[in-house]
Amino acid sequence: MYRTLGLMLTAALLAGCGDSSQQAETTEAVDFAGNAARWADDEFQPSTLSRDAQLAELAWFTNASEPYRGMTINVVSETLTTHEYESEVLTQAFFDITGIRVTHDLIQEGDVIEKLQTQMQSGENVYDAYVNDSDLIGTHARYGYVVPLSDFMAGEGADVTSPTLDLDDFIGISFTTGPDGKIYQLPDQQFANLYWFRYDWFTDPGLMAQFEEIYGYALGVPVNWSAYEDIAEFFSEHVREIDGTRVYGHMDYGKKDPSLGWRFTDAWLSMAGAGDEGIPNGLPVDEWGIRVENCRPVGSSVSRGGAANGPAAVYALRKYIEWLQKYAPAEAPGMTFSEAGPVPAQGHIAQQIFWYTTFTADMIKEDLAVVNEDGTPRWRMAPSPHGPYWTEGMKLGYQDTGSWTLLESTPLERRKAAWLYAQFVTSKSVSLKKTILGLTPIRDSDLRSAAMSEMAPNLGGLVEFYRSPARVAWTPTGTNVPDYPKLAQLWWANVANAVSGEVTPQAAMDTLAEQQDRVLERLGRHGVLGECGPALNEEQDPEYWLSQPGSPKPKLENEKPQGETVPYDELIKSWAAM
């Protein structure tokens, strides 16, 4: 399958390069309909639309773009396979079909945020549109720099809003909706943070019997952190070696680096159960431990009703450190996110609790130790296990949703042209092919397609997960976080101090909560965030809040209940029956 995907991508890139001569200085006498038909037939297959429906949708783009024909617009996104396809292929297709030229820059995620902030603060038009993570939804909805798409589509942008956009088909549209109920961003690509494991080892009769003899229950997909810990111990300390190779029951990373912050803000506390119930994010307390009241953030510390330094958060940090030190390879604590990512593909890791599905394509390459000779994976992905503080109805994991964002500082004509491009690269004519190449699905109709069913056996559970009802519990950072860039930078240094042993997990989370509260206080004092700006609660004895229902939650007497697992094949069957 990886070979097939690679050939498809190569063909697509060659198609884009081969048509570069058509980018003439004039668009007069261009056969836009013929170009659309050629792209539909040669590149945008398969599609969930019939050919006639594809041509009708593409014809709308041609007609709607007429006032902007000849323009050159500039957009930017982080460097992912999905965006490479957009930048190298779909810009050419868009030009051929609309006459609008697009320069689609690819830079690092942190640089995207920096450019975005520069434009917000200066008012100068740096880019005409941005693909940035919906983690900033709480920021975008409060500062007033971002165009609410709900308003734009009904007002100034009505004439350039596709009648076939079908917002209800986007599986991440709730993630890009602000506390005011307005849509601020349009999802362009998504990937989740799931549990990864060696299916071949977990179904090995000898290993299964050995595990049950030691732990008293079946080896399988862990439902809770207790089972994950038992499995980590089993492979690291009891099995130790398979086929002459030293194996480990856990993989993670711990180097003092900004990526260590993502490791935690990407919902680690919610997996432990630190927040409140609620989808897509807990209310009133979210997975960052921030409490809101009537959309106003009122505190992170337990003394203000938050949970960033509560028992569940401290437990989450303590377990992260303990597992990293006891059950992962010795080099793991010194690795960053990018360094640790390829390690499971090397074949000596039994499971990983925190694994991004964006690595799927790298896990199905030929000749890897984790791929069978017939190209099928020896591994699977499954829902992440939850900690002892988690209850039904809570968010369980993280999902990255890179989304198109328009700024008020972009001139209206350029904003309209950019909105046309954003809709084009997410349109039903294009989205299924883009999903097959990048494996970052955004539309339910694509996920239900025959093409995805055909690919499913080679993708280790990706399609099954996204088709399942479980997917709704994997969500990005939500609206409780009023300024993502300012608050996110506080996490990695505090976590690193605990990993190195300089401070205890409790002290690290106390400092983090205090720092978050200081930032929230400054944001509220400036008064620039309007009626949803922070207004901190007065501090009280933490016991007051710990005795209230919901989060923050008091310390459990037993933080390691009985381990619980489920056979993977039964899990998949139960999803299919829903």
C-alpha cells in the first residue's frame, strides 16, 4: 500500500510540474471547463462525487473566481504531506480552473504562529490566509483579529461561498466553533493522538498465556492506565527479548524542548481525567486545568477553582515520568518529539500510549520491522486508555485540526480570493484524493467511501477509528484557553524541571498553575478580550473546591485500580455494529 500511495503522490506531483507552462501572464481564452474536466479525470479520482457533480462544483469555482482572475494570493501552512500536495499540485489545479495564482508557502508550525501574530499586531497583510491549528480557537474568538466565517459566509463573502461546501460533513467543525457559537476556521487536515501497539505480539499465544499468568487478566488493548502500566512492565521486565532483540513496553520522550509542551497540552491531563465532562472540551474545567464561568477564564490553580495543580494533574505528570524512566529505552528521556517519532517503527517497542496518526504513512513502508511481507502492518492503533480520574463523557485524547483562518487585516478582495482557494482544497471534488495521499481526513463522506474501505486493512485501524463513535472524544485545545501562544510556552519548562528531578511533580504543577494565573490576570487587566476575557476568582482554601462536584477532583485513595483490557478484534467488531 505504501508503494501505491507513493506512486500516486509521484504522479500527482509530476502532473503539477508538467502543467507549469500554463501559468501564463494572461488568462484570456483559457478553456477553464476543459481544464476542470482534465483535472477531474486525471487527478481528482477517486471522489465521493459523480463526474457530473465534480464538474458542476468545479464550474462554480470558475464562475465565482471571475472578478479575481489574474490575481496572485499568498497563503501559508506548516510542512505536512497534506500541505505539500496542496502547495505543489492543488495550486496549479486552482490556477487552471480559476485563473487565480496561489503561492502556498510551507514553514514550521511555530513560524506560522509567529507570522500570524505579526499580522495581528501590526495590521499589515503578511498572508492572505493561514492554515493554523484550531488550538487557537479561544484566542481567535476573543481578540477580534480573525474573521468569523459564519458572518463572512452570510455577508461579505456570500458570493464566494460554495453551495456545496457542506459544513456538516466536516468532522472537526465543532473544534473551530467559538464560545459565541460562530465558526472561525475551516478544517483542512486532521490527525489524532492514539494508542499504538504490536498486534502480532499481543496475539501471540505464548505471550498471552505468560501475561495472564502474571497479572490475572488477558493481554489486550488497555482500557485504563493500570493495564497500560502492567503491559509496559510485562514487556520491559518479564519478556525483555523477542527474536534476539531487547524490547520495551513503552516509548516516549523527555528532553527539555518546546515539543515537551505539546506532549502535555495535547490532552495528557484529560487522559488522566483532570478536567470536567463535556465534548469537545470539559466545562467548566478543561484539559489545561483552566476554569471558565460564562466564557470568562477564572483560574488555573485549585485555589481558584482550576485543576492545573490538582491531584489528577500531578498524578498525570508523575506517571509520565515514572513510565519514561522505568519502561522506555534508556535514550528516550533525552529525545525530542521528532527524534522519538520514528522509534516504534524500528521494531522493539510493544506499545505507545501517545502516538500521532500522522506517522501512519511512515509505519507502512516496505521492509520495516513492523510490516509484514504482504505489506500489512504488524501493529494497530486503538483508542487511548484513560486514567483513574476519568469518567464517561469526558474528552479522552487530542486531535490536531489544521484549519483555514482569515484575518480582518487582509483586504476584502484578497480575502475573498483566498477563501475560494481554502474551499477548493477542502471541496468534495478534491478532498478524498487529498485524504488518500495525506491520511489526514476532514470529511465524513470521504471516510465512508469505498476507497477508504479498500485502504483500511493496510492502515492499522485509522479508518476504523475515524468511522467509530469513539472519535468524538479526541479533540483539540478548546475555547477555555484565551491566548494559546502565551500560555502554551509555560508548559515545557515546568514539565522539564520535573523530568530532570529538579522539582517534584506537585511543585512543577503548582508553578505552572501560578504562572498561568498570572498570564490570565494580565490579559484580563488589559481588557482587550471583551466580555469573554479572564476575570480571576479570589483565592480560597483548595479544600473548598476539591469538595465541590466535578473538577478539580480530590485525590483518590487508589490510583491504580484493576487493569482492564479488551481484545482488539472485538473492539473493531463492536464499532462496525454501531
